[in-house]
Amino acid sequence: RYVQDDSGPSPKIQYGGSRRVEAGVSNRRGQVVTLQKDCVDFLSRRTRDELLRNVKESVWSRESYNIPIREVEDRLLERAQMNDVSGVLSLEVSNHTGSDEALSTSLLGRFNIIIGADGSKSWVRRHLLEIGEERMVSGGCDL
């Protein structure tokens, strides 16, 4: 869902649209996530400022922030491409057409840490970590 935009002075990776498109407008997650202040405080000042840009209010006694998930995704992706961070992160848009095994081998050979932000049907979880659906907790019970 992420694409590389080469139209500017330097290439940028950005959200390119959903698999579900209605009337030319892509659907993005509209849910809001609550970020606890003590967790946000672990971020660097600059990252925290970028993440909470335009968030004018905190909730629950000023101990947390509500922010749409799509804004968290976009802002952290922008932050990852800023000069002071881009030297330690490598962002890639994969257009891999070979086998899953070949891609796994390639990724594991090139990177020490791989973050797969690929959702509930995670290719990373299935192929790199070899965790199938049967090992995922998908239900619970009330106590």
C-alpha cells in the first residue's frame, strides 16, 4: 500500500492507497488510537513533536492523546525519512515477484531488524517468523 514518489527533489515513501477503493477515494483506517503520555515520553523530542503535530488536547487528565491511526502512520513515516533518522533506517517498497523463500532470504541477509507493518494477514509473521494462524490468539473469554 506504500509507494515511492519520485516526483520531488528526493524520493519519498508515502501511502499510495488502499486495496479497497470506492469512487476514487481510498479507505484508510479511521480508528483512533490512544497514546499514553508515559509511552510517548520515551520518544525523542523531535519525534514526539512530529507525532503530536496539531494534537491540541490530551485526554484522561492530560495523561494520554487520541490520534487517528492514519496520522500516526503518516507522521512516523515522514519522520523516518528526515535527515537525522534516515541514516539509520532503510525504508523499502517491495515489488517482489519471486518466491517467498527468495524474498525471506534476501531480507534476512541484508537487515539486522525487520519491521513488518503489514496487517492482520501478515506476510512477515507467516514467512519470516513462521507463525501460522493456528498459533495466533484469536479469541478470549471473560473472567
